[in-house]
Amino acid sequence: MPREPITVERFYTEHSGQLDLRLLGGAIGLKRVIREPTVNRPGLALAGHTKYFARHRMQVMGHAEVTYLKTLPRDERRRRYELIFSYPLPGVVFCRNLPPDRDCLKAAESRNIPILTSSLITMKFINLATLALEQLFAPRGSEIGSMVDIHGVGVLIRGDSGIGKSESILALIERGYSLVSDDMTRVTLVDGREVVGTSSELTRNHMEIRGIGIVNVAAMFGAKSVRGEKRIDLVVTLKAWEEVKDIDRLGMEEEFQHILGVQIPHVTIPVRPGRDLARLIEVAALHVKLRRAGHNPAKELNERLLSQMSAAPRGL
Amino acid sequence: MSAAKDKTCDAVITRDLVVANKVGIHARPAAMFVKIASRHTCDIYLEKDGEKINGKSIMGLLMLAAGPGSHLRLEASGKDAAQAVAEIEDLFQRKFDEE
């Protein structure tokens, strides 16, 4: 999916509440792009050492930076501002509501660099801003398939049209599980190792049932029946019985699918009239939960079998 | 076993389509599209801005939020893909019978 660059404007509008950000000047510069998912304290650069200065990051000023600048005579301070704003910084945030002085604001505005403040203490701001930026930069995509949360196990359900996805999801909802998304699931890579699925905001809580039409699951079944987002723990593909070539009869080998580069357990469930798909999907999810906890029923059974066979006296 | 649908060697037919009707693909045009798509056995997908949806799903069509002027990419693969593509192209050209 083509990624839109992350602008200071987007960082500001999406996180101003959480980070208590206010824009003081350089508004034209809100279109500037943040190129790295982290922030930088420009202490060394302010002191004149600009080698390896992390110019593409949002800059953060706290007590150390502000008090240092105050120790400088005004002319020298102005020169340092000129120097630091000569770089293509996305923007600068002053923490602890520390006010930037007039020379700073003037130098920034002349270069169209946005200046913001936050009431948060510097350490808190740095931690929260880094998390916010990681979330903005996280790889995203979309997967064809519906998603449900079965007892804490996020299941992405795939299958051809008309195979019974919607009906099995309704049955799962009646069992007390939750719908995350219908037909298309938006996925985001979190922390580089988990894939979280969610629905499109437009169609959240809605589902199409052939013969009935579009229904609002939350209105029909209540708050417990829907879930905003969930990590994907299992991918289930529903396939017509005749199309499934080799079924793993033991379930000892684990099969995987890759979403956003992460390996996620995958199970194919053959569909045939009379098979309770919802029950099977539920069992697949609970099976994943148990396997995660260390159980491997097929292996355990096989080990018992091996020890029974080796204990039996020969000839019997 | 003899009725198994062999999908391994079906070529994918793609078409670039533009939404030409005034309001875009809202409920009615979406239903018309899905009706045509569902009549065919081939797989049908529509893609907009990198997001791909199942063309036989009305939810998917609505999720695209394809306003007037949107560029969509149609993908069809299977036995009757060529016919499905032709009918869908015609539907777009007729502007979903809205004008």
C-alpha cells in the first residue's frame, strides 16, 4: 500500500490531546515531513557540534537546552538559532511549557519551521511521542477476510464468497464472541512482531447476510458482540471439501501464513453440508490458545503410544 | 474428486476503471456490481489506493468509498472471467444507469 509521508500536521492533529501540544508559530511548516519514528534533543547541535545531528527528527527542548541557551550572550544565542534552523528540521517542541524566546520564534518562522509547546515534562513527552511516532510509521495493509475475537484469540476468516463465512460468524457471535470486521480487515504491524486487525471506520459493526442484507451487529446483539481491534493469532481458510487436497489429519505440523512479514498460524477447514463451521472455527481458536500454552495433543498422544509400544512384551 | 475446481492455471484479467457517475459508488451501484459479480464463478477483486476488496461482497464495495473520478483496478480470474469483466465494464460505462 503506498504510504503517505507523515507530516508534522498529522502528528499534531492526531496526538495534540495526548501530548498536550500547542502550536506557537511557523504554522506554514506544518506540511513538513517527519522522516524518522523518534525524537531528538539537540543539545550538542545547540553547543555548535552539528556532526551527525539528527536533523530529520522532531526536536525536543527541555530544561537543559533552555537553560544552556540562557547562559549565552544574545548575539551568540541568535547565531545558534540561525545554525540549528538552517537544517531541514520537521519541527521543535518545547516541553514543560517552557517559552521559546522571541529570537527563537523569529528564526524558526523565517525558515517556516513549526514551534510547539507541551505541558508534559520532557521525559514523559519523549516516551509518549516516540510511541506515537512508531504507531504512525507502522507498516499497514489490508487483508481480504472477516475477523472475530474468540476467547482472546483473534481469528481472520478467509474463504470464497458463499462458503458460509457470514453465517458462521453470526453463530460465533451468538456463542458470545465478538466481530472485529466483516469482509476486509485493516492490518497494522505493532512493535515489529504483532499484527493487529481492525475494521474500516465506515463499515464498523456492520455485516452483510445474504438474503437479509446489511445488519448492524452491535445494535442487534449488543456491545459484547463487537470489538474495535484485536491482534491476529490465527488465520482460518474455509474451503469446499472437494477442493482440499491433503488434510493434516494429526495437527502435529504447524502451518503458517505471512501477514506484514509476521508468521501467523493457519488452518484450513473443509466445508461440507452438515459440518458446524462455527464450532470448528471455535475449536481451532481454542486449540491455538492451548498450543500457545505448551500443549500439543497429537504429540503427547504419540509419545504415550510410543512408550506403550516399547513396554509391550514381544510377540503379543 | 472429479468436480474439483482447479484454479492453479487461470490467468488474471485486469482492467482500470474510472467511476463516472455523479455521486460515486453508493449502495445502489454497489448492489448492481455485486449482482453481476456474484453471477460468475470466477474470483473478482476491486482495488483502490492499494486496498483490495472482494467484488462479490457488498460491504467491500461500500468500504472502498469510491467517489466520482475514483480510479479502480478490477481483477478477475477463473473460467468466466472474460465475460464478467465485459459485463462490469459495460456497467461502468452506463454509469450504473444513473444518468
